[in-house]
Amino acid sequence: MDQGDEEHEGGGGPGRRERDILALERRSFTGPGVKERAIREELGLAPVRYYQLLNALLDDPRALAHDPVTVNRLRRLRETRRTER
């Protein structure tokens, strides 16, 4: 994760961008392209970069401590997809 330009909480939690990514993942999206549009407009990231950051974030203990429900759900999905390949 890029940490040089991030705002970090005093307690060593995830930076603002990481918190924003987790918040976006907690939301539900209807229809094709809605999530990708939100990624571009709200986070200013290309979807490919977003998913790269998200994947790294799932292995970050700070993210797990910040939002264990979301991180564990996404870890399960990732593992399911890996075993299906």
C-alpha cells in the first residue's frame, strides 16, 4: 500500500484511502458498471488499481482490526475464487 501520501490515525489504523476502500466494499451496487463508476468518481482510482489496493488491504492486519466483518467476508470470497481456478 502507498503510505507516503496517506492520512493515518494516531493508533496505527488504516489510512484514509484504505478506510474509503473498505467503506465502498460495505455498500451494495445494483446494475453493471455502478461500482466501477463509484470507484472512479468517489476515489479517483481506475478500477484495476482499486482492486490491486483492495487485494493488498485484505492481507493488512490494520484493515482486519478496523473492519473485521468486511475483511473476513472478502477474504472468504477471494479464497473461494482461488480454489475454483
